Amino acid sequence: MLQLNDLSARVGEGDEAKSILDGLSLEVPLGEVHAIMGPNGAGKSTLAYLLTGRDGYEVSDGTATLEGDDLLDMEPEERAAKGVFLSFQYPVEIPGVPVMTFVRAAMNAQRKARGEEEISAPEFIKKAREVSAKLKIDSEMLKRPVNVGFSGGEKKRLEIFQMMMIEPRFAILDETDSGLDIDALKTVSDGVNALRSPDRGMLVITHYQRLLDHIRPDKVHVLAKGRIIKTGGPELAQQLEREGYDGILGEPA
């Protein structure tokens, strides 16, 4: 589904440009959930931003395709219409725009780009009620401006709410567990697990093994110095928990 081959990228311009990814190769088949772990500065968030088309990141070499289509040749909105979704590590506030208005507009923009009909108001409200109940989000929260005055846990719940409403083909979760308490972590993980499907792929980026206790990945990849240096099953995350990154980085690549 997602295929990255020798991907190299840098951030910044001119003499101040800094290389972040250095020959990264990765494949996430349809129906699988893969986790990426790595120390600070390894390039985890850069990879997420690059795949979703954020400005300021320049690909210097390699390819990135989703279901055979060149992601790097698409504008961000085209990638979203293709089914790429990013759950941010630090969700932004959008003052003056209610959550429900924002989510419905996002859903309909993607549907329009795919040549589909807009979701009707009754259908949207019904789905929103079902999803919010699963995530323990009350109706008042959905009336508030997007992320304005939200706690860290509320912001992450809202990110998963958006993902469950949009039902993307490929979801990227960038440190979704950051700042969550145990209860919020379980709620968010339950939402992610509810979207596991043979027709969807997911890439979960995290520092800690605790998230992977709830979202059990098919494979775990260790990213360091801009490339994947080790791949294994869920037990690799447990090894990282025991030994830290030094234990892995000290092994032959």
C-alpha cells in the first residue's frame, strides 16, 4: 500500500538546509498497522509531514507511493482526497470554527474531490453521535471551536474523532499518545483499533511502548539518523522498553 524507497529529505533552504531523512525505505501493506519508534531528532515527524505534503520539506532523492500513485507529485489536498490522514502531535486551534462545521466541511471536500455526493445533515449527525459516544466525547465539546481551550487529552480525542468520521485509506498517527493519561490512552487506542481493516493501512509514530500495548502493530520499525535501522514484531518495542535506544543503536545495522 505505502511504499517508500531510498527516501531522502531536508528541511530549510539554501546553506541552512538540514538533512533529516537519509535513504529511508519502508513498506506498509494494505490491512496492516506498522509502528515507527526512534529517539528525538530521528526524523519521525519529518516523515509524517513529508507524506502529507507540509511546506518546508524538500525531497532530495527516492520515491513515495500510495497504492501505486506518486504521493510526492500531489498537493496536500490531493493526498487527503486519496485517503491520507495525519493525526498531529500538537493539534492546532481554529478559533471561530465549530468542530462539527469543520469536520463536515473536511468530509465533503474529500467527497467532492473523489466525485462523490456530499454527506447529508441527518447522516452526518447520526454518525457523529455514534463516533463521539465511542470516544466519550460529549455534545458540548463538538459545539466548541476546534481545539480552542481543549486539554491535551481532548485534542487527541478530537483527532481520533476526525479520523473515525473521515475513515481514511491510510492513517498516520504522530505521537498521538503524547500527554495522555491512562484512561484517555485507552479510549484513543480503542478508537484506532475500531478502524483496523483489511482495506486500510496505518502508521503509528511513538516514543513509548505503552501505546503499543493497546494498539498491537504487525511490525515495529526503529528509525535513527534518517533511516530504518531495525524491523521486527511487537517484541521489538518491548526490547526498546527494556534496553532503551542505546541497546538497539549499539547493535550492527
